[in-house]
Amino acid sequence: MIINKRFSFAVLTVIAGLTLAACDKYGSQSAFTEKLLATVPQEFEKPQGLAFSPDISQAAYAVEQSNKKYRIIFGDKRSEEFDEVGRPAFSPKGDKLAYSIEQNREAFMVVGDARGPKFIAVGDPVFSPDGSKLGYRARTTNSEGKLKHVVVIDQQVSEMFDMVDYPTFAPDGSKVAYVAHPQMADYLSGFLEGKVIYLPMILLVGDQQVAEQEGIQDPAFSPDSKRLAYVVVIHPGGSPLREKMFVVVDGKKGPQFDEARFPVFSQDGGKVAYIAKSGAKWFVVVGDQQGPAEFDQLDQPVFSPDGGKVAYAAKQGDKWFIVDGDKRGQQFDRIGQPVFGPSGKIAYRAKRGEKWLIVAGDKAGPELDQVGEPRFSPDGKKAAYGAQQGREIRRKVTDVE
């Protein structure tokens, strides 16, 4: 089965001996013409965990065999069969493919032809933006046989913690941040005994501790890699019923809310936006300006290229829509994160019933079985995306209106 690993654990590897072609340059004409990428063999059911390279010239996916084992298929290549596999992922340059496997209760990370250390399980792959580094979290045991967790960056294993979150690379690849909980076991044992025990989480950048709080989540670097933002969770008065959250930017605390998530910097690094909740409704905060509190749910905001506005997916009732500045888009059953083009128009994935489609500008494309994230042409007039319909996997292109 495909393993969803946002909060659970699985394992990673790369197809051994498989050499991937580097992606076309994003500005090349070939990247914005339609192309058949793959046809799923008749012996398999529908593809699972479909992934596309950044230039949408390559596709990889998992299949289940009749013996209940799994393989990853890329082009005409097939991996070994495994007990479990996870969603494959391409590196930013498209020259490496990572995916998770579990075999005989052992887990490994393989990059190229080099296999890393053995773990009980490992998490999703996280590539640095230039693709030169790969990080992941892993589950292991200490000398006493107790379960512990570590972060691994290019085979370098961190110290052991009771829990760790996924690593976050700085855009220039020079730094990596992650949250760790040194004493989660004590917290859990106290909780089971009916006690309220708050033990600190720590935020590390490399091997340097930069923050210690009751709760820390969502670290984010600015585009120039010089600034750092993250969310802090506190319980005023020690009450478990009074949880508050605030965003910290460069060590400076922001206002407290009932919830706050997903800080993100503008392209020039001068602004920070995040979502927050007070009472029953969510809103977006940009700098020190709060938007209207009228949404039942929100996803991470995205800045326009010039930093003049943000766009985000919002939910009211049972429908999702995109908010682009002060404009609302069409309603769907689910919506992916919006992508800005160079002219300021947006494109995004949307789900209607059991089908997915791409909306580019104001134009909704055809309904398909699966679609990948859209990417704009350099002039912003076209958007390309990967798609699967039946057994055909294609790169599709739409005009942006």
C-alpha cells in the first residue's frame, strides 16, 4: 500500500542503478508541449502515488501486484518487489528519484547506488532546493532497546530524541531546521496517569539549539536563507484547556491567537504571512494586518511574485475555493495550493467529485483521474501539468486566461 507519512513513518529508497535524465530547462519550448509520458501495463491496476519531475518530462508511480507486493515503475524500469512502498519523489533537478520501501521489517535510505544505515522505519524524503542534499527522519532504538527518533542528512545521523519532525532546508541549502522533543516519553506517561506535564520542545538549526518552548512547529526560512520564522504553542496558567499560539520571526514574538500555522515569507523576505484562528473562524495575517475572520478552514498562504498580495485555499461549509487578493474563485470539493505565474495570475489543482482538474487563470480544464501541480511558462501564457486518465499518463498544457 502507499504509505502516507505526514505523521506516520515509512521508509525511503531510490531505484538502485537507475540513472535519471536531468529535467529540461524550465524555459525550454519542449516543457510546454503535450506529451505521452507513460502507459500503465495491463497487468496492474490503477497507479498509486503518481509523481512527476519538476519539468513534467518524467513520471513515476507505485503498483500493487497479484501477490500483494509492490513495485515502483519509472519509464520501462521496474524496481524490486517490496512489502510496502511509499509515494515516489523527484529531486528539484529531476535527476534523482526517491521512494519508500519496507521489506522484512527493515528500512533503508538509498541515494544513487549508496545505501544508508538500517532503521526500523524512515520518513518522507526532503530534498534541499538545489537537490544536493537529502534529509529524512527515522525511527531506531537506543542501547536499552527503547524507541527513539533521529534526523538524517546525507547519511549523517543526529542525536536521538523521543520525537522529531521533518527537516526544513534553507533555500540556499546551507542550513536545515527541525523540531525535536527530548522527553516525549515522560509527557505520554504523565498523560496516561492523569497528570498535566509540559516538557519543552526544541528547535535546532544544524546542531545549534535556537529555541525552547512548550510547543514549536512549522519552521520556515526566508528566500535569502537569512531569516527564520516558526510557530510557538503555550498554555497560559498551565491549563491544558487554554492553548495559545503565536508566530516568532527573527526571535520577535507576534500576537497570540487560539491557533496559528504555516508562516511564509514574501520573495523579498520583507513580509511574513500565516493563517490564524480566534474563536470558530480562521483568517490570514500579513505582517501586522489581519484579514476577515470568516473561514471554516484555511491552507498555507502564498505570496505573489511582487509580494503585493497573497492567495490561499479557503473552506466555508463543505466547499473549498481560492482567495486571490480580494477575489474568490470557483467552488470545489478540495483545492491544492495555488501557484503564481510571472504575470500574477494563479493556477491550482481542484477536485470535483472523484475527478481532478487544473484551473489556470479563470479557465477550468478537463476532469481527470489524477493531476500534478501546475507550472507556468516563463511568459505566463501557458501552464503545464502532469495528468493520468485511465492507463495513460501525460503532460498536458493549457492556455492561461
